[in-house]
Amino acid sequence: MKSNLFGRTALCGFIAGALAFLAFHQGAFWALTQAGVLQVNTWSMASTQPFGVPQVFSFMFWTGLWGVLGAFLVPRLPTARWVVGHAVN
């Protein structure tokens, strides 16, 4: 049961981190580009080194790993219970 909780927490953290990159990081750059504030290339499919993976997927992978770290650290912070309304066990 403990390993199931560990895996579920890691998976949810990874998905949250990867989706946060798309929604907030790339979404904000897209909105600012549409507003004429920035001129950036969002959702880039240019390949990265050394494996040739598109940039957007590479960034989603790395932010997913940060999401896993956050999923395990945030509940252990002293203010986490106050921030989420005592929902964290």
C-alpha cells in the first residue's frame, strides 16, 4: 500500500508539472505574444540535443520531474496545511 501511494504521488506530481508548463509557462508566452508585448516562439518543435526530442516535450519532461519533487516536498512544509486548508495529511 505504501509503494502504491508513492507511485501515485510521483505520477500526479509529474503530470501536474508537465501540464503546468503547457498551461502557465507556454500559455503566458502565447498570450503576451498575441498582445504584442513579446515576440517569442511558443510550443517549439525544434529538436534538442542529444536525442532530437522536440523542445516542448523536453521541457515538459523536466518540469514533470520538478513536479514530482514538489509533490513530495510541499506536504512536508510547515505552512502547507494552512495554505491548502488542512487538506494535506
